Amino acid sequence: MTAVAKELAEIVDSLPEEKAREIVDFARFLQQQAGDAAWERIIGDPQPRTKLDKFAADALREGPAEPLDLSKL
């Protein structure tokens, strides 16, 4: 466990349950934002994606898809 993780664990342990839950929720929010930022960098990268472009073009040539029928799953 890192020093930061230990410090955070000590802080959370010292708080009432409700406040500790708020800290956990905020940490999850920050974690999600970090993941979103990574995807934004990937999506914004101007590098050509020839395989993805071909996949999308092939899928569009197939025409519209049927709606998902949950009873067939």
C-alpha cells in the first residue's frame, strides 16, 4: 500500500460512516474522470485508424440492424 493510500485509509477510518462514504464516492468520481480523460485522448488522436474505418464502412454497407429482441437472448 502506498503512503497516500495509507493516509487516505487513516482519514476515512477516523470519519463517521456517512462522511467516509462521501469520500469513497468522490474517489470513484475522480477515478471515472481519469478513465474518461484517457478515452478523450484516444478519440482525439489524429492518427488514422484504418481497421476501425474499414469495420465501420463494412457495417454501414450491411444496412440498418434489426432492433434487439430480448426474448431471443
